[in-house]
Amino acid sequence: MSGRVKVEQSSGNVFTDLGFPDAEAESLMLRSQLMSDVREMARGMTQAKAMKCFGITQSCLNDLLRGRIDRFSLDALVKMIAFAGLCVQLRIAHPPATRRTARRIPRPDARLGARPITG
């Protein structure tokens, strides 16, 4: 079979590409990144050590290792990371050009009706 395969450029967020609404896609992306980071930190640990490190139960650890994203909120993942003595840093930015939609995203000060201070 030598048919052509249609290839589309990714938006940079697999969840957006799968058709999730923008807000849900962003949440899923953040949660998947944090889950991946926690799984990476747990690599090489015994289950008992990982449970103690993150302050979680065995069933919670199993869900995490199996990638059960529906079982974890951002808050729960941040708490696990904090329990391990680490911190999460969050940055707000305009999406890369490949993820921008056709609508114009206003600058934060324009949405709030803020005016520059002169003086």
C-alpha cells in the first residue's frame, strides 16, 4: 500500500489537537507535565519510598504510574511535589504562534481597562 498520509502540524498541545476546548486542553497539558515530572522523580525508587516521598497511598501511586490523568487535579499534583520538598513555578504567557487561534488575544491591561500612569 503506497497511499499518501496526510500530516498536519501540531498546535503544540496534543489535547488541543484532539479537540478539547482551549481551557480544558491547557489544564490537561499542565497536569500531564506535572504527572510526568513526578513519575520521573519516582523512577528508581521503591513503591514504599515513593509513597513516603510524595505523601501518597499505594493506589494513588499506581494511578500516577499508569498515567490516570483523570484522577489528579493540579492542586493534588502540586501538593505531592511540595511534600517532596520541591516547588512548582507557573508562568503565564501568550501561546506560541502555532497555538494561537484566529481570535485576537487582548493584552491583560487592555482587558482590565487599565491606563498607563503618567506623571
